[in-house]
Amino acid sequence: MNRFAFLTLYRSLTRHRLYAALNIGGLAIGIAVFLVLGLYVRFETSYETWLPRHNQVYLVQTVWNMPDSPFNGAYPNTMGGLLEEMQADFPGLSGTRINNVGATVLRGGIGTAEDLGWVDSQFFDLFDLTMLQGDGARALAAPSNVLIDANIAHKYFGTTDPVGQTLTLNIGAGTAPYRVAGVFAPLPRNTDLKFTMLARIPKGAPQGNEDWWYRWGSTSVNTYLRFPDPAAAKAFAARMPAFVVRHGTADLGANADKTMQLTLLPLADHHLTPAGREMASVRQTIVTLGIVGVLTLLIAIVNYVNLATARAGLRAREVAMRKVLGASRGTLVRQFAGEAVLTTALAALLALALAELGLPLVNAAAGLTLSIPYALVVPALVVLAIVVGMGAGLYPAVLLSRFPAAAVLASARSPGGGRTGARLREMLVVFQFTLATAFIIGTFVLVAQTRHLRQADLGFARDGLIVIKSGAGLSEGQQSTMRDAIGGLPMIRSVAMADTAAGGFGNNNANNIEIPGRPGEGPSLREIVVGRNFFTTYGARVVAGRLFDDRHGTDDSNGTKGTENRAIVINRTAVPMLGFRSAQDAVGKTVGKGRPRTIIGVVDDMRFFSPHVPMDATYYTYWSRYLGAPVITVRYAGPMDAAMDAVRATWRKIAPEVPFDAAPADQDLAKLFAADDHAANLFTIGSVLAVLIGCVGLWGLASFNTSRRVKEIGIRKALGASSRDIVRLLVGQFLRPVLMANVIAWPLAWVAMRHWLAGFSDRIALSPLYFVAATLLALGIAVVTVLAQSLRASRATPAWALHHE
């Protein structure tokens, strides 16, 4: 591109500064949105790709297929001893397990919780972590060694060399000294691996886990396998049904391979794959926001083409004179296409600045820590500027080069493209506002759904609750002492222990409940074991019957055997699943054959888990004394900080060696909605900017068309038209494509939002109000955008307008 092209571009931009600003600004905003959302997509799709040979590693999934089970679907966990049985059947199989048991670091009698992973000695054959000190593979050969990351090393040893030092760790049920044998680099943010310490998993079942470590149907660890290529992985997966039958029939029954399957999931796909019955996944959010980024860029390109073609006529005489002086059509096309590329390059440079300025806002809105990798982004922007510049500038360049020199020079005014050009520009406005209106509808629906999730009735009083997740570290004696001590605090209203709590913490256990008079094992229901005051603490609503009561000795399941009758409370969802017509009809009935259970009450559904998971049919059993791994829930009155401080102080007096891990229940519940909130925030930001780009284009087009119709307006006013008539004429001209856009946008948005809402078990209705509101807003934006130009034109005097050129 020669110096002349730069000169003509400079003259063009400075001669029409407003339109240059609209062109470059609109395109810059579109590129900035595309860049930021592209960074988000790149981050979310990069999980585990930082690992060497990650494409050879596969996660073993447990896939359940049981009638009416609350746990059907694919889960990323397996039986603890699965790898041992696999390696016995398939010698030479390379694999490892990761059991995120966590650890308590004991120093001076005070316990601090850390993320420790139990792994096999083959761990480094699959996960080649960057070792800063020591040999990771050799270190895991000794069961008394521990590997730590650099942050943990600094936390406990400061500037002292940690290798060879000793840490006292409580892992599982035992406390022992561990020798630090190496330091690895902290894991990056784009990983689902959650550990800062590594130790070798015990051979055989760990202490306290003997009952379920080798029990088919239990899911306690992540099992990873390595294969040289996809074909080998596929061949191994084909052998899994027979393997399940050989080993799992004793626990799973005659149809073991139908009830449970083992499948292989590529490591890099794990982050994008929903677990269990989750209806939505990270993949859906990534695709949605990626589409928003691409469409916003497309809107900006259309906006550029629209304004460029509208203003093309203003350069008609320049084109004509250059043709008279010998310029060929090809030369003109190259010139104007080059100007388009340079304009796009300016927009890309401005977009980079806008992205850098806006990234902190985006990170705050979406809970991210994105940054711009300039080594990758700058070359990508150069390519984008060339591609977009050529794509967006080619049509205006061809249009300009086609102007006949004689006709243009003989004409009293510059050509405007005629009816064909006007219709093209109108269609481009329709396209822009179709996408913009669809974005507005999507924003309304996303915001309404996320607000609904936060305000929906969860079946319990979510305010005034503290959930303590570290109760599993308490001994039997400490459990009762802790419950009584916390319950005796002045601001505490009640305390409850259970194996599950609000926020999705605790166990995931289910049992088949046989229904008298029906063949088969019966439906599978979630089981929640609760202690004293559980329903009172949560404020559960009783639908029928009564709750557990110590005055009824048969309510207590402590010490009962599997064949003895147990009292249970069920939730509302379980009533029809167990074959009862109503909650009242269920009370007093006994279900189960070999393991009878008598229903004493029915409570309303309490949603403790992700809104992407359907509500489970659940039954509750009562244990008055020791719970193996309880989650403690505390209901308080007064300021939350004061209640938390009092509970923490009590905890540290009774069990200082057990880390105190607690948070308000509404904070834990908010984490279940966080991903949807972040997606809604990003979608809203992209939508607002897409609408802004559309308005920029509409304003520029209105300004251009109004300036070309000044003489027509003067004639109309001279013939008696009022200013109101002129405004109505001009505004109506631009409302027509906006109305057409809404007709197209409605079905597009309906299909997209229906698909998105399908990912929630508790979702809002797709009301027509969202569509009507979006249409009214789009029309209002369009009117405001063009009204100023229309009013200014309507106030011109006929004499001035007729003399204007």
C-alpha cells in the first residue's frame, strides 16, 4: 500500500470526522467484544491442555442406568479399588487414582486444612507436573513422603529449603509425620485438579473405608488411564462391559453391565462435560458467549458496510476525476479496499485499548482473571484487520469503482445508490436489529432466570443459617460436646447434624425402596441421615404426619439392623414415586420388603443442590447419636459476624486440631448459581454493546439520509407539511426495518432461550412479556436514535432547504 492510499484515507477521515468516528468506533467496540469473549472461550477450553501428553490421558466415568434413580447419568468418580482390579485383568495398564481427601497440617496443636490428593506411584506417568525441587516419581515410591507446591512451601517454611523437612499431617483417620520430598509448581487456574499436596495412596482400602473401597457401586476416587492413541482407548473401552460383569455382578446383580457402565472421557473434555443429571454444562455457556462474540463482530462489520455504502456517493466525483485521469477500476478497488483495511486496523488498535480498559470490569462481573496475551492477540488482530477489512470493504470498493465518470460529472448531485442501494441499507439495518433485539430478549430472560433462582422458594428458610463443613473431623464424643456447646450460645437458636446440608455438601447415597404389590426392586430414592432438630433448624414445612421425635423410640435408627423396620420421613416428590395418591395417604404406610420403612411424615421439598439438577425423591432417617461424617447447620439470630465469631471460638476450644470450615448458607447456595450469574453478566455486557453498535449505525444512516432529503423536506414544507408531519415521515422510515427485525428476532430468540432454559429443573416460563418488552425497548432506542436528526430537519425553513445542496 503506497503513500497515496494513506493520504486519501487521512483526507477522507478528517473531512467527515463524525462518520469516521462512527465507523471506527462501532467496529472497535465489536472487535473488543469479540476479543474479550474470545479470551473467555479460550480460557474455558484450555483446561488441562497445559499438561504434557494430556491427549493420552482419559478419565474413567461411572455411568448409572437404574429405574427412577436420582443418580442416573455419567459421573467422574469410580470405586476406590477399581484401578487395582483393572491392572490385575490388564497387565501393563498405566493409570493412577486421585482421592481428594484433604489433609490437616498440625502445628502447635492447631490444625490447618490443606488440599491434599492421595495418588498412586504411577501418578507422574500420567500427570507430568513441573517439579521445582526433587524427583516427583521417586518421591511417591515411599508412603511417608509428601510433595507440596511452592505456595505451601512458602507458607510453612518461608525461605528455608523445604526438602527434607517434616510436616505432621492428619490424612483420613490417622496422624503421622511426612517428609517433604519435593516441590512442584502451583497448578494453573485452568485446571479442575484441586490439590496443593500429594501423598501416595495406601495399598488396599484406607483405614475407615474398608466397607466401600472394593464395593461395586461406590464412587469415591477419580481414576485416570493413559493410552498411546485414541484407537487403543476405544479398544479398551469395548472390553469394559465384560469386565463389569466379571467383577461387579456380586454387588450389582445379574444385569451389572446394564445397571452400570464404565466409559472413558478425554481429560481435556472433562471441564466441558456435565456430571450426572446436570442439564447444562460449561460447554453450553461457552458456545452461547462465543456466539455472542461472533455476532457482535458481525453486527459491527454490517454497521461498517452500511455506513460505507451510504457515504460512498460523497466520493463519486473523486472517483470520476481519477477515472478521467487514467485510473483503472482495479486500481480504484485496491485503493478503497486498502483504505478499508487501514480503517479496520485503526479500529483493531482502538479495540485493543478498549479491551484492556474493560477487562477489569469483565473479570469482576464474571469472576475471572483474564489477561491479554499480546504475543498471541496482536498477530491475531493483524489477521482479523486484514480479513475484516477486505470482507467489509470489498463491496463499498466495488460500488465506488463502478460509478460512471461522465454521468457523475454531469450530475448536479452525487449518486446515492438509488432504490437498490436504499433497500440494501434497509436490509442491513434489519439484520443488525434482528440480532440486537434477540440479544435484548435473551438478556431479559437470563436476568429473570438468575433472579428467580436467587429468590425461589427452596423449601427452607435460607437466611440465618451457618453451615460447618468440617464436622467429619470430630470424634463421637466431640460431636455431642460441640453440638451442646454451640447450642448453648446466646445468639444460637438451634443446631443440627446431618450427612447433607444446604449448598450440596455431604453424601450422595440412594437406596431402592420396594413397593408392596409391585414387582421389582422399586424406585431409587436419595437417603439423608439427620440428627436432632434437623427439620426445626432448617424450618422445613410439614405437609402431613409428624417429624422425628425422641419421645418415639422407634424413630431412632441408631443400632437398628438392615432387616428391622425404620421410621422415615419423605419429601413431597417421593409421594407419587412411591405410589401414593397424596401426602396424607402416605403417612403410616410401610414400604420396602427386606428392609421395611414406615413413613411417619411428609415434608416439602428442600433444594440443597444445583438448580441444574432435578429435585430428588428423598427419604430421611434419624440417628440420635454419632453420625460418621456430619455437616453441622446452625441457625442464629442477630448479626452474622457475631454469630460466626462465637461459633468459631467455641469450635477452637473443643477441637483446635480440626480446621474450622464454615460459611453462611446463603453464601454456599450463591456458589451454586455463580456460573449462571457470570454467564448472564457477560451476555448482558455483550448484548448492550451489540445494541450500541446497532444504534451507532442507525444514527449515522439517519444523519446521511436526512442530509440527502433536505430539499425534499423544503418542498414538503412549502406545500403545507408541518414539522410533525416531517418528523413522522422520517421516524417512520427507520421504524419500518426495526419492526421487520422484531418479526424475525422473536422466533430466533424463542428457540435459543427455550434451549437454554431446558438446562434448569426450576425455570421461569418463557413469557411473551419478555418479547414485547424487548420490542418496545428496541423501538424506543430506534426512535431516540433518529429523533434528533428528524427534529433538526423538520425545523429547517423552506427557503433555506430549497437553496441547500
